[in-house]
Amino acid sequence: MPTVSADDVEELRFDSASRLIDVRSPVRYRGDEENLDPIAGHIPGAVNLPYAENLSDDGRFRDRAALRSLFDERLGRDSGEALTVYCGSGVTACHTLFALELAGFSGSALYVGSWSEWCRSERPRATIQGSQ
């Protein structure tokens, strides 16, 4: 699967043909709490789609149609958009990469450094105020 660097993500944030997906929990994405990294928040321009939403109530991946519907609804995805996925350290993002493949969205990329790398740099960070 394709991977991208922090420099690539910096460019993708401004590319209208790309979409950046943060798969961490909403409280981490919003910046309400952060138990693993020194700074809470998310990469500006990213949308939040927690990886746990890829699963049905029995803990298995949703079927292809349900995943496709979820991604279409939550991402407002245009068929031409390139998707890049990140989490805290690149591990749970792979869960969503697999779900994207199951749903028929091939070729999505992994930002391996994820939030752990991004938040330790001088790059911009975002939070959602008043989200508690």
C-alpha cells in the first residue's frame, strides 16, 4: 500500500483532490484529551472517522455495502479524491485502510508517522473548541 511522509501530508492538506482521514477517537481528534502524545488535536483539514465505526455490533468488519455507505456518507467522497489515513502511530489507520479496500476504495495511502510525528513538529495543529 502507498505511504506518505509528513511533507507529503503538508501538501495534501491543500489539495482539493485529496482527503485526509483521522481514525482516532473523537475525543482525541477534537483535542479534548490525549493520553499518548504530548499535544492533543488533529492535522488541520482532516476529517474524523474513527476506525471502530468500521465494525458491526459483533466486532467484525461491516459488509462491503455498509462500509461503502459509511464512507460515502461520512466523507462526502468524490470518486476522484485520493484518501490518506492516519491515527496516533500508524497502527489503527491500517484497520481503516483494510476497510476502504473492502468497500472498493483502492489505493488509499498511510501516513505512517501519524499524529505522534505531526504533533512533535512545528507543523500546524487544530482542535475543536467547546467540544466537551
